[in-house]
Amino acid sequence: MNSAQHTLQHTPQPPEHWTAFRERREHALAAPHGVLAQVALHWIAPGGGEQSFDGLPGRWHLGDDGLAGVAAEGEELEILEGTASGVRRVRVGADIEIEVIVRGGRTGLRVLDPATPRRTDFTGVPTGPYAPDAVLRGSFTARPAEVTVGSALPWLEQQLPSPGTAQFEIDGETVELVLTGERSLLFTDETSGTTSADWRVVEAELEGGTITVDLNRAVNFPAAFSAWATCPRPPAGNHLPIAVEAGERRVARTER
């Protein structure tokens, strides 16, 4: 990648490996109970006894043994997944599922409805043309740690594991970015919040002390699509001082 270029060039004929990557990505997004199916998120008050929520069957209780759900007479509530620490996933009626999440010490019920317009009207994510020069190569420094980041919710902070940092030379300056998870790079760039989502993520390739990041594979977090997502934001300072036109572009964020 020529670091002096602020607008990445592209080719009209993307390689097969990128086309296959996009096909897998679109298929995963369109799953019946995937990201696009999110229609609501209810937070359970701890110590509040049994609680009910508008439009959601059952009564819910958060106790010392985790989350428990109880169906009233005539209601359909099937536990699909549970552990010793409580319910994890529930089916409501024939199609709707409830995903139990824990964020910032709070327990929530995320409702997944495959019939929501966000999913049924889905025709794909707008994506920049494949850019063969949209590849960053630099050095990787192993520095295992835990980093605190913000999230799509203004009140929520999250702690993410970090394997270390990446260093890239861009416009003659060294840019250092913090990786999270095993090799994820959460980042903003000069297009963030305008033609692209507020932030994106791309999986890096690590080999010893080197790192390669193909920005053509930059994708949106669920929070770019759904108002009910709780996605982590990039670590402080994870900004690329260039306009990354490659990868997924901004989409409409909706409640359904």
C-alpha cells in the first residue's frame, strides 16, 4: 500500500477469494436469527423479582442461580439453550428467539425476529470496490493486556483482551494500533461517520513480528445495522489517518 495515497485506487475485477469472502459475509448476516433479526433489547432489573416486558411472553427472574424464564398459561416459551448459570436462549412461538446477553454486569433479553423488515428487505451491504492497494503491512509487538473500551451504548464500558500492538508507516509517520481478541483490529478512519460506519473491524494476519491487514475485508459491527446492539468501540487512538474507501460502507441503523 502506498501510504502517500489518501484515496485508495481500485480494480473492477476483484479476486475470487474476496468474492467468496463477501458471499460468506452476506449469508451470515441474512441468517434467520442473526444480526439483522434484532428487534428489541430488554434489561432485567436485579433483585426485581419476576418481571414482564411489553410484547414479550413469559415472566423473567434474575436470581443467584442466573436467569429463569416462566411461561404463563397459553404462552409458548421453549428453552433452547441453558446452563447451570441460567437460561441462554429461548424460542417464543414458532419463529422468534430471545438471546440472553450479559454486558457491564447487567442481563438483557435481545429479541430476534426473522420477519423484521431489516432482514426481509436485505439485499446486501454496500461495499467499496475491491482495492488491491488497500493492504497495510507493518510490525506486530506481542503485549498481552486487557483494554477498556466504550461501546454502542453510552453507559457501557467493556474490557477486551489484547494480544499486542501493530505499527504501520503512513504518510511518513508511525501509527500504532491496539489489537483485540486474537487478531481483530477495531478502527476508525477519515471516512468514519460519513461514507462508512462510525467504526469497523478487520481480522489481521499475524506471522511472528509482522502483521498484514487487508482493508477490503473491513466489515461493520452489528451496531451499524441495529439500534439494539452493544458492540465495543475501538481502543482509544485506533485511527487510520487515511480515507479507507475499501470494505463495507455505511448503512441505515434501524430498530426493526
